[in-house]
Amino acid sequence: MTHFDKFFVKAIAVSAALSMATGLALAGDNNVTAGQILDALKPKPVTRGLSAGPQADTAAQAKEASFLNTVRNRRTRSLSMGEREQIAELAASKPKIDLEIQFDYNSADIAKTSFGSVQALGKALSDPALKDSTIVVAGHTDAVGSDPFNQDLSERRADTIKRYLVQNYGLNGSDLVTVGYGKTKLKDTANPTASINRRVQVVNMETKTTASK
């Protein structure tokens, strides 16, 4: 074997090793564990200002609970734009996690590569720490396509996740509120077609309030 041949073989070996390492890194980036999801969704104590008074906090919590009860057991596409926005406003201050769950092209079928993430979500939501919590499953798309198409697609994808969780993990369907936002709430507005925008956001709507000292 000539010096050139030895160099060529060595170059191929190094290239293959780098490719394998890159593949493992990408696989790791695409996988999320049940523990990570659970940690993200655990209720966080909310400090209550004494100046506001316990009655104000109790009234706000009652109003929030009343609204959530109106969207339980509702079909995703039955939610009005106002209800969708109200869910988003409440979710803004709640424990949440974005999961890059991929679906087949122009479809609500979960891609095979994303079943691990969905299964991790099912295990996390089955944990006693989240028992009886109201969980919002929100579907989001990228900016490719029309508004009506993406709105419908995001709703169907949220429905798919809920159905999978209920059928495979025995979760209470009434504790899972599904909503679709289409392309109205892009995570990366500078790159509207980026895959990071095609996601499912999971939000724990429960909080624990503690008085500040």
C-alpha cells in the first residue's frame, strides 16, 4: 500500500468516526426524557404579595379555574379565537415545555422518529406529581401554507397527541385541553419556516400560591 493509499484510508476512517459522533449528537438533541419533561412541568410556587390580599388571589384563581372548566372536554376546533388567546395568556406564566414532535408531511400522523418524545411525555404526565393537573397541549406549525390550513393542521396534531396519551397511558381526557395556534405564534419569527416552529407546547396550568414575607 502506497503512502497515498494509507492516507486515503485514514481519512475515510476519521470521516466515518466524525459522522457517527455527529449522528449521536443529533439523536441526543432530538430525544427528551420523561424526567426532563416532569421537571419542566412541576408546579412552581407563585409568591403572593401581601398588599394584594388573599381575597384578590382567591378571586383570580377562581376565575381562572372557572374558565378552564369551560374548555375541558371541548373539541379543539370549537374553541374561539378569544378562548385560544385567553389560554395563551394564562399559559405564559405557567410551567411549560416545547417538544419538537415531528409529524408526517402535511399530516397529523406522528413521525416514527418522534414516538420516543411522545412516550416520554406520556410517562411524565402519568407521574403522581402531576396527578389531576390540567394540562394544555398546544399545536404549532411553521409559516408554510395558508392560515386556515395551518390552523386546522395544528388542531389535528394536538388532537393526535391527546388521543395517543389517553389510549396508551390511560390519562383522563378531561384533564387534557387541546388547542391549535397554526402559524400565529412562531417560536423563531426571524426564520418562519424553521423546524423549531413545528412544535407541541405542553403547559401545566396548575400553580401553588404562597404568601411573600
